[in-house]
Amino acid sequence: MEEQESDNPEQPFSLRTLSSMRSLLLNPSTPQRSVSSIIQTLAKPSHLTHHALKLLSDADAACRPDLAVYSAEWPPRLTAETLAMFPGLRLDDDSQFASLCFGESVAARAWMLRNAWRRFGVRPASLLAVLLGFTKDPYPHVREAALEGLVGFGECGEFRDVALVEACYRRAVQLLRDFYPCVRLSAVRVVTSWGLMLAASNSDMKDYWSNEVFAKLCSMARDMSMKVRVEAFKGLRKMEMVSEDLLLQSLSKRVSGHGKQRETLGQYTSDQFVMLATSVAGALVHGLEDEFFEVRKSVCESLCTLTNLSVKFAREALDSLVDVLQDDSAVVRLQALETMHHMAINGCLKLHEKHLHMFLGALEDNSWDVRYTERKILKVVKLNQLTFFKSSIDKLLRNLESYPQDEADVFSTFSHLGRNHKKFVSLIIKDTYEEVGTALEGNVEINSARVAALLILSISASLLNADVGSIPPVMFSYAVTFLGRIYNAFSDIMDRDTLLACLCEKSRSTDYSTNLGKGEQQLPLFEGESPNFDSNEAIDSEIDSHITREPKEVLNYQIEQQKSVINLTNYILAKPPDMWPRIQSGHTNEVLRSLRCLKELNTLKFDSSGSGNADALAFTSLYLRVIELLAEVWEHLLPTKRFPSKKIGKLESKLRKLDRRVKELISRFIGYSAEEELNVLELMLLTYALRMCEDEISCIYHTFKGLTAVYLRSDSILKESSTLPSNFVVELGKVLSSTSIDGASCSLLQFEACLMFFSLKRFVFQGSIKHMKAELSVPNNDFEHPLPFVPRLPVGVQCEINLYNILSESRLWLRMTMDDGFVQYAFLDLDRFEGSDEARKFTFVAPFYRTAEANSLTLKVCICLEGFFENVKPVQRFGGPKHELVLLCKEKQVYLSKVNKD
């Protein structure tokens, strides 16, 4: 070690030398004197590189004493990188923080500003002076970091000095016109947080400053950057008070006269109000007409808050929201309906005839979630005209006919409609009774779903009342025959047995005296005593078998199911990009809960007769798992949530899982379009970049090599498709071009800087992706029926194999693993077996050679696909795979038993 140090006293250590040092540092038997010597050597500025810092971090995780502390003489970049690697380190005083901020390294300066308040506890007065000063820095990323520091600083406490708060606010207002979008975006956030703080600090001026902040945010609705526009509308969600005149002006592009407004805004002169109105004019309308769906969605979200501030504004905004229901993006349509649902809950959703066609048209939307949200609104909204009520019923019945899978929620909607509009139900009960009676007692072929829906609507109006009102008692008798199908519609108010008892009681009611003619006779079920609840299932099954005939053709139904699955898949895949800002801000638990909900949505019971359905759902399931792991890994990178050293092993485990799942995503699916493959490759690049920041020194070379290979593949596809690379890919390319071939000269800060440019893209499923999978079984073999073998002689393992969507040029291996870790591979040459790429079925006898001298053996057998990733482990000596393997099926246990000499 001393010879290596003396040979190159001023040069960084090689990776081999650092690996040797790591072994010594992590070995508990290494003498303390040697440990101290190694740490002192590594702490020298000439030797302290990114890898040396990583080595010191590993030693810190192993609780080794005498760790080197950074020196004030180190360059700012090296000091910042050391602070990033060691979350427990702190600065000596505020002057040291200031000296690091004023250093020559731009990356170090930006990192210090971002982490100043939460990490170092700099005195507020000193920190505020530094942050305000660096908002004028010539480098845009430093100005951005300073503004973000102000946002974090403002969230940490209250400020009594109103002049100081106003100074921060006005500085951010100036930067709203900065040339760089990243600076303008951060300035919008400062204007929002410090502007609202300014409004809250003075009750007499609260309305003045609230209107001022509202106008400034609205002025950014026409910014050239999509992200800035989104952030501006996000800021509007936090508004607590805005003048009704300005709210209405935001819906009109024409600046209205100020005669009336001067009376309500006494703190403004005429010219001042005109300037405010000009900034606000048509801002929300421009947002709803924006070319990017992210902006349109953000406007709909902001309307959730703004409609609470004024009833008149809510009524005017409804016109724009109804128009949004024709938007091309299902995400935007869904958010518009969520806003309307919020308005309905607060009692400010007043529908008019001009709204009805487009509002109810959402029930025929091809997005499952859009239809579901529309029905949520119908469950709570109060319709004020009978024509609206009838139109809602007709559209719900059409929804039920077009999308049979919505039946449960449609029935629930009918139940709520009936309970909320008892008067309207009584006005249409005669026609409803005639239709139901004709269907059940006539000779026509019935639509059982429609009949069940009408029964639910009819009985729900008086189900909780003492009398039946205008509902014929025979309708309750009819409802019993559908009990197994309709009881879930009333699950929010009663269980199945209670519902049956209630129906039985009301079917014998004498309060209803109107002559119903033919329909007056009740079903024989109720001629005697109340039925025995234990026999409900038998009654239901007997009657349902007669009633539940539906005239749909199987082919049309399968096509509809496949469309539903693809629509559901695209809806689910559109959600993770919206979660990405929450992941970056550390709301991991919230994101994981949302992902679990999406997983449950992904497991809905669709008809699996179409293989495309299974492919789409399999891809979605794996994609969500990748995002889930990414969220868990990203949490460890947040400066405010740096985990203790004992949890480093947990991070490494999650990184390995993420790496494996992302490789499955690219290897186990075929038929990617160029856009789809680039999306997945970018996730792989992100995974490799994360590993470069966190991997052990001994793995850096292989990680860097894999990162380079994936980048070159991505770059090749970009050139062929003439697609522009994302900012993340561009920045990563710059880092790779400036790094040596073995990754030895790379810097942690460089890769961490690249991570900040990553933004999760929306994956649009086009229906051409196929899932590569295999099924493996070993017939007549279990623990009680093992295969016989003779020690030291080969044994044949007969495998029955089914392959799906495996291309003939794919390299498949049968992997056989013993309990002691020995692995043997057998190559599967697909040209030898009959079948097509879509499906192959064959029997293969695999010879296993290493039969040890033992009474019994257990093998784990599985089918693996050889990918294009280079193998980290040494290549097999006897013709095994040369690249990493991806499992296509679960491991199957094979039991072997030694042959007795008898």
C-alpha cells in the first residue's frame, strides 16, 4: 500500500487499490492503526475523488472510528461532495457556509443553496441575505437553487418583518421575466408561497395582496414554458381569497369596464385595477385551451379551489368545464369531472339544459374512470327538472348496455338517484311499472340488466320510508327475484338479509290502493309467511337462471372487452407521470398508496380469451412495480430524508430489484415501437445513473459499461426515428463523453445533477406489445415420486415446455440449480421444435451431469432468456450464456432419489 502511495503521491488511487483499501476498512480484524492510516491517506485532497469518498462512506456505514472530516482548505466542490456523501457532517459556522457558496464551483454553490436550511441550520438572517443575493447570480441554476431555498425557507416558519417578506416577494416577481424557464418556474413558486405569506401577515391588506398574487400567477398563463404554466396554475390552488370581479375576469378574454369594480376594490385606483384585470383576463380560458394536456389538467385542478370562493364564479366556470368534457385527453376529461364532483359536494353545481348533452355524454366515454367519475357526480347532484332526471336515466341505461362491466356501479347510481329524487320517481313510476311488468310477465325476450336497473330506481325511493307511497307493492315482489343481482346497490344502507326482509314487508303493504290491473297480483312467494332466509340462494339461482339471458353476441363482447382493457391500461399508464413531482418532493407513502390502487384497478376481472388483454395487463403490472421501486429508491436520495448508514444495505437491495425489473421490462416484451422502447430505455438509463451514485466501488466498472451500452442503443434509436432526446438523456450524454472508459473519473455530483433533469414520460400503450412467457412442468415427479439416479452418472430430467411469443432467434436456456449453488445450463434450440413464435409446445429431456454421492437431491429448474446485457459474473466455462438471463417462468423443484442396489 505504501509503495503504491509513494509511486504516485499526487495522483488519485486506481479502482483496484481502492478495492483493496475497502476490504481492509470493512474487515473488523484490521488493526486500528492501519484503519487510521488508510483514512488519513484517503483524506488528502490529491487522493480524494468520488470513489474515495464512497469508500469513506462505506467505512462510516461499518461504524469505523477515526473517519476523516472535511478540511476548510479543500476546494468547494470537493467539500460539497463530501457533505453530500456524509449526511451527519455539519458546518462550523455561517461564515463557512458563505465561503462555500461564494466558491468557484457552480454545482457546489447550487447544492449548498438547496440544502442550506434543512441540512445546515444557518441563522435565518444570514441565510436570507445569501439567498436573496444569489437570486442575481449569473448562472441560471444558481438563481433557481436560491429561489428554491427561499421556498423551503418560507415553509419553515413565520416572519414578523413584513418589509422583509415583501422584499422576497418583489424579487421573485422580477424573476418571473427571467430568460431561463427553470428560474421562472422557481420564481412562480416563491411568488405563491411568499405572496400568500404577505397576505396573511396583514389582515387589513389581505384582499389587496391576495388579488395581487392572483394577478401575477395569471400573468404566467401565457409563458412559453409548459412547466411554468403548470406551476402557475398549481399556485392558484392555494388561493384563499380573491375578488369575485377578478375571478370572473379570468374567464373572459375581454377586459370588462371598471365602474362596478371600483366600488368593490376600493384599495385600487382605476388604472391599477385595469392593469390587474389585463393580467388576469382570460387566464383560465387560455389554460383550458392550452396545447399540453398537463396544463389543461392543472387548470381543472385549480378550479376545485377557486369555485369555492364565489358561487357566481362557479356557475360561470361550469360552462368551460362542460366544454372540457370533449377534450382529447382522458386525463383532462377525468379531472374536469373530478372538479365538477367537488362542486356538487359543495352544492355549487347547477346544471342547465345547455350543459346536459355534453355532461351526460361522459357516460359513453371509452375511459372506464371517466364513466365512473360521471356516475359519482350523478350520485350526489340535485337535478331540478324532470327532463334532466329522465335524460340521466336514459344515458345510464345506455351506459349499461354499451359497457356491461359497469353494471355494479350503474346499479349503485340508480339507487342514489332514486333516493335523492323521490318526487321524480313517483312521476315516472307508471311507465316504469308497465315496462317491468311487460318484460317479466309477457312473452318478449327481456333485457335483464335494464329491468334490474329500473327496479332499483323504483324501490329505492321508498325503501327507507314507512309506507310505499306511489310504488306498486308488486315492484318489491319483482325485486326479490333479482335479489342476488341488485343487493350490492344498497350495500351502503343495509345488508342482503335486511334488504330481503324489507322487500318482503313492503310487497305485502296495503297502503298502496291504486288499481294496477293485471300487475296487481303478487308473486306466490309472498302468499304465506315470510320466507326462510336460509333458502335465499336457491330462490335466487332458480329465478336468475330464467331471467339473466342477454342477447349479445360473443364476438362483439370480446372486442369490447379488449378495447376496455387497452383503455384501462392507457389510463393507468397515464397516472405515474403525474406522481413524479410527488416522488421528487418525498411524498413516497402517498405515491405508494396510489400505485397500490392502480394495481388493484389493473387486476379487474376482464375476459382473458384475448391474448392481447393478458399482454397489456402483464406489461402494466410490471411497469407499476418498476415505478414503485423507483419511488422507494428515490426517497433515499432526498437530502431531507437521508437514512442512517445502517439502512444502506436496504437501498442496495432495492436498487438490485429495480435493476432486475427494468431489465425484465425490456427483455420480456416484444413489439415495442420506437417511442415505447425509448421510454423503457430511459428508465434503464435512470436505473444505471442511480447505481453509479450508490454502487460499491468494485461494481462501478460494470455499471458504467452497462450504462454506456444502453445509452448507445438509445442514441441509435433516436437517430433512426428522428426523435429529440429528453433533457435527461442530453445531460447524461455530456457526462459520459467527459468520463474515462472505466468510469474512474466520474463524479457523484455530475450524476446527481443528471438525475434532477429526469422527468417520467407518459407511456402510451398501442396494443402491439407481446408478453414473452413460458410454462414448465416435470410430469410424474414430486416429493413422494422422485426421479431415480445413479451417483456420478448423468440423469435425464423430462420437461414439458410451453412457450408463448418467443421468437425463433431468441436464445433460451434451461437452468438447473443445486442446493449448494452449482448451476448447469442446457441450451434450447427452438429450430428443433415444432410450432410458431406465438405458441410452441414440446418435451425436452435435459441431462444433468453432477449427480453427487447422496441419497437424494433437489434441483430447481427454470427457463431463462438471454438478454443483451453483459454478464457481471464470469462467463460459464462450459458453453453457458454470455449475457445476463431473465427468467420466463417460476422455478420448478425436481426431486431425485438414489437407486438402491437391491
